[in-house]
Amino acid sequence: MQLLTFDLEDDYSLIGIHSTEEDYRLAYLLNNCLNFKLTRFKDNLDFKNSTSVFPLFEYKDEANFINYYLINNKYTELTDNQHKEGLFGGNYSTTSYLIPEKKKVDFFLKIEGCNKEDFIKNLVNDLNKINQIITSYSIELISLKSKENLIF
């Protein structure tokens, strides 16, 4: 008997963004500079067996059939550990990453509905013109080990 395999192709593009801005501020900047209409999604991205949550902003461009998602890559959790005294007592924070192999990336812009190389290249150029963005670049999905975290 022949075994059939089902391989889902990645039908989205991904752009990594380096910026020190807060997520809501970056969404505001993208709305103003690129004529997006990013709004805060009602739910955060969260995962089973994890306390990490990642805010999500979305914009559905219905005229061009393109969906944009701005996702924070980092989640910092403050742990209140006042019961212990000494060297390891007190408060500390832990950082979790949506895509751990891209720890230096602050945000991801996921684009569904348009995988054209010229479109993505122009979008990256427009992003890099925004003063509050340090740099942005297209990310090859094949290089990601944890790309299943971007399926929502």
C-alpha cells in the first residue's frame, strides 16, 4: 500500500523587525507611515504548557486580499519571589520568545496572501524608512525550526 503524504506549503511571508518601540506604538507608526489599519486582536497568542502570551495586531486588506499580522517576539514575565532571602531572593524576570532561534528580532510582520518577492522587498524598504525601526528584513521560512508558532 502506498503512503500518501500531505505537505503544507508556507503560504505567507515573514519580515523581522528590530525596534525599541512598544508593540502598540509600532502598530501606530505602521498605520501612519504605510497606511495600514492595524488593530489589537481581541486575544493574545498563547500556547499550552506555557504562561507566555504574545500580543497580536492585525489588518485585513480586503481590497487586495492580504492579511497583515504584527506579533511581538518577546514576552518578559516578572516573577515575585520575595519568600526567599539571600543571594537568589527577590524579584527577577524571565524572557520567552515566540521564535527562539530569532532572539534578536523584536517583532514579526506576517503577510498572508502575497508572496511576491517584489512586494515584500518594497515593503521592507518602506519599513526601513521609518525612523523608529532600526532595521527590517525578509526571513526565509525554511530556516525556522519553530515556524509552527506562527500558525494561528
